[in-house]
Amino acid sequence: MAGPLPDQHVEVLSKLLRSDQLVLFVGAGVSRQAPAADGSDAKMPLWLDLAKSVAQTSGEKLENYDNNILDLFDAVAANSSRGDLEEAVRDAIPQHRFKPSSVHERIASLPWHQITTTNYDDLLARALNETNAIDEDKKYEWLSREPGARPKLIHLHGSLATLHTLTGTDYADWQGRNLRGYSYLEHVALNKTILFAGYSFSDPHLKSILHWIQKATEGRFKRHFAWMWGINPEQIRLFDHRKITALPIGADDEWLAAFDQLSAGPGRTAGKKPSDPILPYLTPEPAAAPHKKASPRAAAQGPSADSAIINGYKLFFYRTKMQKSLKWLSRETGIDGQVINRLEQVKTTVAAGPGCFKSASRSDLAKIEHALDSIGKLEFGQSDDFLATYQMYYEVNKKPVRSSSGTIPLDFVPDTKAVVFDFGGTLTRSTSRLSTWEKMWDAVDYTTTEAGEYHRQFLRKNITHQEWCDLTAEKLRERGFSRDHLAEVTKTIKPVPGLNATIRQLHDQGTALFIVSGSIRQIISAVLGETFSLFSEVKANEVTFDRNGIIRGIRGTKFDFEGKAEFLRRVIADLNCQPMEVLFVGNSLNDIWASQSGARTLCVNPADVDYPNTLIWTDFIKEMKDLREILSHADRTGLA
């Protein structure tokens, strides 16, 4: 039979497959192809079959929930138990009674960048001979292993052994419960191309994935693909609006035929006629004619609905990091080299904003991002537009005339007009492994597990920062936390050697000084003593007490975690300086957002952070014994 896919479609996907850009997402329609081990006509269940089986086992009726499968699963978990629901699902998916199909085997033979499935069964794992599939959030770290040891398969919603995403509640909380899984999904949505295969239009798995992908790629030009069971023209148009090119699969044997086409490449499918129609939205764009000399001037115009502002810092950074020339990028994209060169020119003399950069068509943006494997990263309007690493790299390496493609390290220090410090672990050293926050809980005999529960809820965005503070204050008040307890906690926190001399020298040379911290203001004041007055502003949480000296509440700072970048942007604006002229000094995970302000960032005595990552930390001091060691990073006219 003729293959179900148009040649142009096969050509696009084949190229992506060969260049390690294609990620396969597998749905229940592929599992449906598995033959029964006993030779019978039995079939693996689709979603509706699964729901009916679970309803029957659990004594529920699907129609009582308007045939909403996720509502049914919620009801079974509530009326019986989560364990009963999981057992019913395992009974309904008898994976041991089926063998991987020829479709599974063909999938296993192709060079996908990654295979991801929302199926719970192990058919793909068996076809791939994969014994270490990722099926829960903590296992995503396995993706950092060497290529030969990296898992080939990801069960996005769990396997029969780990059924973590089943109910409507599970899907609603999926991002918060699967932070690494969401990061993976965001990465492939922006940086790779996804092919969905084996899904139907009504599949709740697909709807959930599309929600997160659309969230990750909002405002970005990115197209993915889908082979959909029984999809009609109206649904195809809807998917097209969602930037997904969907093609119909109308018979079971077409699944294997489609993967065979992809394996063979375009134009090699028996029975294919050149006159076979091609869907209009798959018609390739006409080859771009070389830009004329007028094009560079056009690139300098402001953005329109069909154009985008290109971040020249990032464009230069990604191109030269890949060690690619302007000539190479021009050849890959069909865009004149002069145009690309103009896009890399940044007006460093104007205030940080869109006026620094040039515009290009969204089509050209998409071509450049694809060529540089930086999809979703080059358009202006993102939190890291003025990251110090990008700016410093540009200042050091971007010259009017370049004799080679080599680059030199970031080995200069801009004039430093302000230094913004974290407090705990940066300006202090502790006599305990506990954080200041944990010490307050410990002072009234709570465990670190109890102390960390609200932190986890905050990180999942289940509560706000102030709600976290309010709940903490309520728990501490129940145990009588007092001024005396706070004083005892303060005694365990000592200033880092060289603190007073360093702060005095920075202050005397005219550097503005700030503290932005998730610690407690009273503790900061007590530890710093007279040095406290040398800081222009100190932003931290503040504990209030009633007339009996018992904790009344905690006024939370809005400048912790992501808020640190907001505070730094305010400092930059108030001083009317360039982002690189502000230095942030920190050490821990809640400091990693500081880089998004564009300020330079220095990691000292790192605590569980990726300190060599130059997109987060401009530089680091792995073992800082004395605060005076930072002075070489905070130079003002050679005074260090």
C-alpha cells in the first residue's frame, strides 16, 4: 500500500531525525498494535477501555461523571482509595499478556533524540531493551549520564510500577509534583522538535502535554508534528493554529507504514504517486532569495506583527560558542551575512532595553535559532536579556575587525558602582548545618522536616512567600518562640573574617552597598553591629513580637528568590548605571535568580549550586576564607 505521509513531511522529519533534533512522544494507539502472546485477537486497552474496566472493578459508572475519565479516577480515589485505583489500572493493563509489535520494533530502530511515552505499559521498554527507563521525577538526573548510559525512554506520567499521574488532581498538580519532568518538557518544546504518534484528539494525556508545551513556548515561533488517529479536517486546522502540523492515520497498518516511510526517507514508498495531494499547511516556504544591500537597513526597523527584536548579545554568544562563522550561518539560513552582522551589533551606549537591538522577520529568527540550536532564546523580552555573561562576552570578544574565530575569556572587571550582598553563608559563617530559618524552628523543638514543609509548598507555588511567613509565625507562636529564642539563634551566626574591613573599604571608595536576603533583619543588624549603618538598604524578613516578647508575625520580604532580580533591577535603575556595573555576591540556591537582572554575579563558598555555570554565576570563589577576597571582583578605578 502507499504510505500515509506526504513526501515533504517525510523529508522534514527525516532531516530532524538525522540531526538528532526529533523527540518521539508515544500514545496509546501504538500500544494498541501489540499482538497477544497467546495468539488471540485480544488488544491492549485504549483510554475508554481502561476507564470502563476501572469503573467495573471499582463499582462505579463512567456515565455518572459525564464520561470524564479523570473525574472517574478522582472519584475512585476518593470513594475507595488511591491504592484501589492503582490496582484497578494495573489489572486493566495486562502488559505481560502482550508482545512488542512491529511498530514498537521499528520505533526502536530509529535514531530519536529521546523517546517519551504517556503509556504505562512496558512494551516500548522491552523493544528498546531499556532496563532503566525514567518513570519518576527523581530519575531525570539520569539524563546527564554519558550518552551510552543515558536512558532511551521516559514515562512522562509514570509506569505501572509508579502510577504518579492518573487522576484529574494529578494532572492539575503535575508541574509542582514533577519539577524535573516539566524542565525536560520545556527543554524539548523549545530546543527540539516533537512528533506525537498514537494519540487521538480526545486523549487527556495529549491535552495535558499540549497545555504545558503551549505554556513553555508562549510567544515563540516553534512548530511540532503529530500523527493522529482518525483526526478530521476541522481538528487539523485547530492543531495548525496551535503550531502543530497534524496528519491523519486512518487504519492500524498505517502506523507501521508511517514509521517505515520515516526510516526509508522521502520518495521511497512503494505506490507513491507524484500527483498525490499535499496538505496546504505542509507546503514548504519558497526558498529565500539572497538579501539585497537594502536588507541591513530593514533589519534596523522596529518590530511589527511579522517581525521580532533579536538580542544581539545572545546571537553573538551562541554563534561564537558554536565556533560558527557569519559565512556559515548565512549559508545555513539563506540570510545575507551583512544582515546577520547587523543583528549582532548592539548599541551599548543607550540604556538597557529594546533600543539596544535590531529587528528581523520572524521567519529569519526561526531559521537562525534552528541553525544555532537556540530555539526560543534569541528574541528580546526574556528575563535574561541583559545577563552579565552575555554582555561581558560581547565586550571582550566583539571587535570591529576579527582576524580569527577564537574567543578569549572574560578576564576584565568593569567599574563597580554597587555591591549587593546575600547574608547567610555570604557575609556570615554558621556553627551549624542548619539555615537561620531552620534554627528558629529548631529553637522550639520542631524537626527540620516540619520546618521544610512550607518551603516545599512555596517552591511548588501552592502558597505565596508571605503565606509561608504567616504559617511559620503561627507554628512558632504555638511553641512560644520569643525574643530570647531569636537572641540565642543570633549567637550561633558569626561574621565572615574580613567583613568589617571589606565593607569599610568599599564604602570609602564610593561603592553603594546593599543586602538582599531571606534571613531576619534583626539578626543581620545584630551580627553586623556598626557596619550595618554603611549599607544604603537592607531587605530581609522581619519578626514582630507582642508585648510579652512572643512572636506575633513575620513581615516577609518580596525580594527573596525571584525577587532578588527585581531588587537588583531597581538598584540599577536608581543608580542610572549599566547592569554590569552592579555586583551581586551570594552562595546558595535562592540566589540563582540574581543573574536575571543583568548584574554580575559572584558565588562564594557555594552551597549546593552550579557555581561553574557562567549563565548564572559570572565568577566564583570556591573557598573564600576572608571577605577581602571579593575586592578584586569589585574594583573601582584600581583601588582594590
